[in-house]
Amino acid sequence: MKIYLETMGCQMNRLDSELVTGRLLAAGHEITDDRKSADVVLYNTCSVRAHAENKVYSRLGEEARRKGNLKHPPIVGVLGCMVQRQGPALRKRYPCVDIACGPRQLSDLPEMILNAAAGKTTVARDPDRKTARDAFENDPNFDVLDQGRDPCIGPNARAYVRVMRGCDKFCTYCIVPFVRGPEISRKPSAIVEEVRRLVAAGRCEITLLGQTVNSYCHRAGEQTVSFSDLLGRVSDIEGLRRLRFVTSHPIDFGNDILEAMRDLPNICPYVHCPAQSGSDRILKAMGRNYTREQYDDLIDRARAIVPDVVLAGDFIVGFPGESEQDHAASADLIRRSGYKNSFIFKYSPRPGTAGARHLVDDIPAAVKKYRNNELLAVQAEAGLAHHRKLIGRTMEVLVEGPSRRAGKQPKAPANPGHLQLVGRTRGDHIAVFDGPRDLAGQYANIHITGASALTLFGQLR
Ligand code: SF4
């Protein structure tokens, strides 16, 4: 069958979609970019923000209309976090849905599609948090989707590898612990084996992925493997040129991880560590379990231990009760940290979280918008200052391919046959430069000649 798969949300969802694609291809299906001609339409969904869920409702509204009008309507499947959050209610609201499949049930998707073709609908949710830890911790098939992956599927040269599932932190604004379940770390041997297979298939830049990746901890009998131990084991794999990890939680960022970054040459000097707020009062209300002082200390330790470390942050504006003073503290934190970039979001209550139950969403939309714009402007200044310091350097990039503006530049590349390419430095800077298309997936040295708040501009050396 021809299958269309659309992915919303975070890197974890993108990885799930990549793994699901491999499984569907192995089952003899074909993947298409054309939703209208597909026999099966799948949406891998996100519940972190209301906006992402609204997008899925709009797609499902379209699918319901199409099903009413077509002689041979497609099978419609909803995957991931929205299924976990809403379960049968989602299908009740949208009877056009034939498959509703939670995040940990994705390995059974080929069978669900066959059942749907035979007229049988599926609603498969993961066990709830209370029972999930027992159900998964000792199950050798817990990471069957990851273990069975086809190492050749995915963007050239780069790959994500999941090291853990779920989250136990329960920040008051966040739905993840409820939809992705308890934090369970994969066996280090399974992770190392997966990376080995990916590297053998030519994927030389690996990003270890976890909701709080640096909280990774695997216990077996007397033996405990920490995240810095895991970094050591993975970085040892021959042929692995770059190793990254996202996303980190400030509270679990010990010096052992920073020292591994300093001492192991293939670990990239890039730390994405969400602060969410610069104000102690708001950090406490968010349940983040660290203070501003502790976060500042992390930034200072990172700069002291890892030469050339590049920092990125996340912030939420308009959290319940956020005063102008709290907001100013976030702006101050961005200036102090000198992030390369920050992801800045406006608070919206997510049903089921402690924030939605106990806090009043009391910051008017206009104030959220203004604070969002103000933090974006402060970040733009910090980002520009950071990127400008790199002008004149020669930096190695892994070339991703043509930039989004390739062919649309006001001035055509000087060299015929060249086009605008985009690559990433070890510090995760985005660099654009002119070069031949076949550089995609390879490393190149770029002389940096200019910078904006988000991008480096350079010339191929
Ligand atoms: S650490 Fe907090 S924000 Fe991150 S996934 Fe866990 S609960 Fe959500």
C-alpha cells in the first residue's frame, strides 16, 4: 500500500517516524509524499502545545470530509502523544480514524494497517504511568522499534539514537511525563550496537536523544552506567566523527559530562540546556527544581571546562504569575548566557498537567506576545554577538544539502554548477555557502565571512 506519514513535534517524534518508515518499508509498503493518492494517511502527533494539536484536528476534519466524498477512502491513522492523551475520546470525536496508536505501540503498526484494511479499527494506548515501569523495564522488546531499525533510512550522514524513553521530572506546564510515560533508560549495549550499525552504514554524526538525555542511568544488578559512562562507550566507536546529545536538564548536568565533552574529541561542544525562566519564583512554580544561581553556575562550569562551548536555551514567557521583574530576569539570563540561539514559547495550559489544574493562566495574550517579542529581540542581539565572534575563522561543517534559498539568491553563485548549501558546525551553528550539490553528506571547511543572529555565511576552502 502507498503510505503518507506526516510528523508534528519534536526530534523524538521525527525519530519515531523514521523508525516506523523502516518498518513499513520492510513490510512491503511504499512511502509517498502525496497525501491525496495515499491508501493510508498517518499523522504522528504532538501534545506539547495546543497549536500542534489544533493542526491535527484540522487535518482530521479534512480526512472526515474526504472519507464522505471518496469511493475508496484512505485508512486514517493517528499516532503518538495525542492518542496517549485522549485515547478512545479521539476516535469518538473523529470516527474517520481507523488506527489510534500510542508511542510505544508503534512496532505493531504494520499489523494494525492490515486489520484496518480488513475493516477492523484499533485503539492501542500505552499502559498508564503506574503500570508502565513494570511493564517495560524488564521487557526485552521494550526498544524493539529501535533495535530493528534499518540504518540506511534517514537524512544523509546524520542519525538520532534514543537512549531513554519518558520523563520523571513533572514540570508543572508539561504533558510529556503523562504521554511518554516514566523515564526508562535503554541498555547501554543496545545503544552501542545501534550506533555501530549506523556508523557502518555511513552515518557519522549521531545525536543521542532523550527527553532529559543527561538523566540517563542504567542499572543492572550492581552495575550502574551513567550518562558520562555512556558517552565514553559510544564515542569509542570507530568511524564516529561527531557525537551530540539533546535535550539536557540543568539539574543533572554534572562536571563528569562536561569533562567527557572536553576529553573525548568526537563529542561536539554544544549544550542545549533549557532554562525556561531566569526568575527563582517562576522556576519554583514551574517545578524545575533548580535556582537561577544553580543555572548560572552550570553555564560558568560549561565555559570553564569545555573550550569553545556553544550554548542554546529554551524559555517560556507568560507563565502564570510572571511579573515584569520575572520577565526582566529571563532577559538578563539570555544576555548573561550568550546563547547561540533560544527557543522561546508563549505559555498555554495543557489539560492534565499540574499547571492547568492549579494555576490560573492570568497573563493576557497581548502581554505574552509583547514579552515573547522582547525575548526574541534580546536573543537576536546575543545570537548576533555570538556569531560575529566567529568571522575570520575556518570551521568544519557537515553539509546537509541545498539551503532553502538555493536558486533564489539575488546574486547567482560565481561558480557555475554551484548552489547555496547549508551545513552545521561542531557547535551546531548553521552555515551557508556556495558549493557543488554533491557535497551533501560530506565534511567541508568553510571560511566565515559574515554573520546574522542565526546564521554564519562563508566560503568553501
Ligand atoms: S523535564 Fe520537564 S519540560 Fe522536559 S520533558 Fe520532562 S517534564 Fe517536560
